[in-house]
Amino acid sequence: MSEASFFTDMLQSITDRGRQLLFSGARATQVAAKADLQTLCEMLLSSRGEASGMALAAEILDRWGALESEGAQAFLDMLHEKFGPDTTKLDQAIENYRTDKSSAAIIALHQAAEPRRQELLRRLNHAPNGTAKLVRMREQLLASKDQSAGYHALDADFTHLFGSWFNRGFLTLRPIDWSTPAYILEKIIKYEAVHEIAGWEELRSRLAPADRRCFAFFHPRLADEPLVFVEVALTRSVPSAIGDVLVEGRAQINADEATTAVFYSISNCQDGLRGISFGNFLIKQVVEDLRRDLPGLKNFVTLSPVPGFARWLAKVRASTTDRLLPEAARETLMLLDDPNWLDDEKMAREVERVLLPLAARYFLTERTPEGRPVDPVARFHLGNGARLERLNFLGDRSTKAMQQAHGLMVNYLYKLDDIVANHEALAQRGEVIASPAVKSLLNQNDEGRSGGNGQQGSRPFANIMNSTLGGGRK
């Protein structure tokens, strides 16, 4: 029996005994059996016995799990409205702090300011499978259409607690391969969020070959549920298209022949843990493990989607005030409205000439109101200290990629010696570190606006990139 299974069984045993004491026979326990959820939550907060507390927590979560959508929403509303801070204690703690700046006063203020629901959630977490159920509860919260102040306050409490419970120190990195138990492999198929896995044979092609790797983070309280996983291709060069990685019948290589590790898919598995970042730790840990096992690896890159590009470009095209898009470029982009443009070589060349400089602008100069890169995948990798290395025109021709990014894909380069400096450049100065080739594309944007002759813009993009990465496709 595994350590996790032993611990789960022990919790269940204690909980069952607590339920026998709490919900059978005596008058006080009959009150608990008939109580509504709010009363049970109050009882849980005042409970001092471990077994009875676990039994109450299990009862609350069981009843919550049986609620229909309206009842579940009412439960979340109740958590916000009835289990916030004790305002009387908070007001008194504030007054005390104004006259007494001691450590004791600061501690008292901190304790008074903490919403009671944080302690309630901690105690609910003691129930068997409590962590998994609370993750589902937050998933339900995030799916709610309610965006009130109460929604944000409640989500802040979940985020605060999950940030501690799912701390990197509690996570374990496990390789996923064709010998991994089927019930976990089924979840890899289910949770793949970047490049759909059509079935078992396709999964086998991603896990079984010698030049493929997959790694996932797990948590001891969610022992059989991956939190996030990354798929890795071992190659001799940096691929510029996902077909180079996933094409059927591709030429396989031995792992020790590879010079490049390509992270081509990173999937978060638990919607209830959205915003709790694991991927940055995952990539860094996988890089360390791969370098140790395969010292011949020199390059660590991604082949990443650009999920926000088409949406951003549509806004640019629709704007009548955006002077950064010359009229000639606007007319060329009308080709995108023809569903067959990517299969017409001449049309594709015209689109490439205009699209890539705009993509460079999208990454290098566009920002959210908070001053961050507008693309969510870019925020992740650039925030981790990667360099924007290459823009790949029509790197992914799938329907999803064409809708999200007109087929654009990106290589981010993880150069270990530069990760800290790159991260600081973005965090401190808002600067995106990019290769000279990507920066040169931004200059083509400037030439187009100033009426330049466009000769550089007509240069095939693959030729521009060869100087930095030694070629593109395998």
C-alpha cells in the first residue's frame, strides 16, 4: 500500500468513527443531523475534537456535492456573506493598533482581518478527499457568472490557501511513459489542452519513442491527478512547425543523438487551480533532469501557440484610428478572410510579409493595462526568463491554431545563464528580451509606415531566422 493510500484510509477511518459519534443517537447529535449547511459550518468552526471535526467536514462536503447549481451558488454566497471577518473584533484591533504598534497588536490585527471562511476551508480540507473537493469548489466558483466584490473576495481566500497547500515543496515530479498506469494515461489524453490526443495510438506515439519525454507534477493529496504536464520532443534542431514534431511516420532518433529539447505542449489539468502557477517550476525541474540524463542537450526551447494573436489582430484591423497599420497592409490582411489563403502560395507569401512584422509588434510593444505582454503564453514564458527567439509563420495549420493565431507559432529559448536577467528585464523595465531576428521584424513595421522600399520585408522569413538557430525544420 502506498503512503498516500495509507494516509487516506486512516483519515477515512477517523471520519467514520466521528460520524458514528456525531450523527447517531444522542439529542445533540440529532441536532447536527438535521442542521442546515450554515449551522454545520458554524459547528465545524467551534469544534475541538479531531474525529468530530473531520466528520463535520465530510458531512458538509458531501451535502455540498449533492447540491444542484442554484444550491451550490447559494453555498458560495453564504461563505462570503456569513463567514467574512468579525467586523467588531476587526474594528477593535484597528483601534488598538493605532495606539499600540507592538508585535502583539500587529498579530491581533492580522488575526481579526482574516475572514472566518479561511479557517473554515482549512478545516474542510481535513475531510477525506477534502483537497480534491475544495479544488472542485473553486472550479465552480470560477465558472460562476457572478463577478461581484464578494466573488473576488472569496476567490482571494481560495487562492491564498491553495498557494500554500500547493507549494512547490509539496509537489513531486514524475515521468509519464507508456508503462504509466492506464488510469493516469487516460487523464493525460483528457487534459491535453494544446494539441489534442485523438486516442491511445496517438498517445503511444508521444510517449513510447526513445526521443519523446513527458513529465507531470503531482500532489500527495491528489495522488492520481496530474496538476500540470509537459510533453518534450528530443531533436537535432529547433522545429518551426508542430508537424515536424507530431507527423506520423517521422524519422525517430536515439535520445543521446539529440541536441535540442522542445517543450511543445504544457497543459494545466485542474481548472480549480487556475492562477496557481506550477508550469514555471515544472520547466526548470525538467530542464535540470534532462541535462543530467542527456548531457548532449544544448538547446531548450518551446514550440508554443499564440492564443491571443488573431483576436488582437482583428481589433487592429477594425480600428479606424490605428495609424500603425498602413493602408496597403490593411488591404493585404483582407486575404485572411479567404478561407483558402494558406493553400495559395502567392497569397501566403503576401500574408507572411505583413503578418510577421505585426506579430513582432504584438509581442514586443503591445501591453495589458498592467504593463504586461498581452499574450497569455508569452506572459508565462517571458516571465520565466525565456527569450522570444523565433516567430514561425503557419507553424500550426490546425483549425484551432488558424482561428486563434492564423497558424502562427513561437519558439521561446530557455538559456539558463540568461534566465534571471531576462526575467528581471521584464519585471523591472517591462522589456521583452528577443532575438535580433525578431527585433528586425519590428523594424520592418517602421519601414512600412515610413514608406520604405520593403525589400527587407520581402526576404523569406526562414532565411532571416537561420542566422540565429541554425535552420528551422528537422
